[in-house]
Amino acid sequence: MDDDEIEDYDREVELALYREYRDVVSQFRYVVETERRFYLANDVTVERKDTEHDFYFELTMSDVWVWDVYRSDRFVKSVRVITYKDFNLEVRGDKDLELPKELALDE
């Protein structure tokens, strides 16, 4: 296989992944992005964990779709992520949904 064939294959796989995302995104409430992965989930909890000199976040998600071109099955029952870095948690465009209570901003 030459370089052009490999690049074409990579583009096709990425395009197929995007099309799958487009087809399933409406089935999920939350969009979660970490430094390593992108997730769609229907339930998300976030806990801040304090250590002696630092802190980290533990994200627990259920009913999840994982953006990962190398996975054969992107639908996962549950995912647990521990991160010391920033993450994004978004509520999809539905106005009836709210951020999990531990992330809601007090007004």
C-alpha cells in the first residue's frame, strides 16, 4: 500500500465515523470532551477529588457513544474517566435538560 492509499483509507474511516456521529447524536443528552476522547452520554456525574497537593475529576458516564476510530463497538454501557486536565461538558440543545447538579452554577 502506498502513502496515497493509506491517506485515502484514513479519510474514509474518519468520514464514516463522522457520519455515525451525525446519525446517533440526537439520541444523547450530553457531549463530553476530555483531553483524550470525545463522548456522547445520557447520564454524567462529575466528582472533584482532592489530594494533598492537587485535585482531579472523576467523570462517570452511562449509555455512552465513544468517538474512537479504532473501536469496533463505539456504544458502551458505562465509562469512567479520571482527569487532572480540563474537560468540557455540554448539554445538547434541548432546553429541558440541565447540567448535572454538581456542575450547575448557583445564581
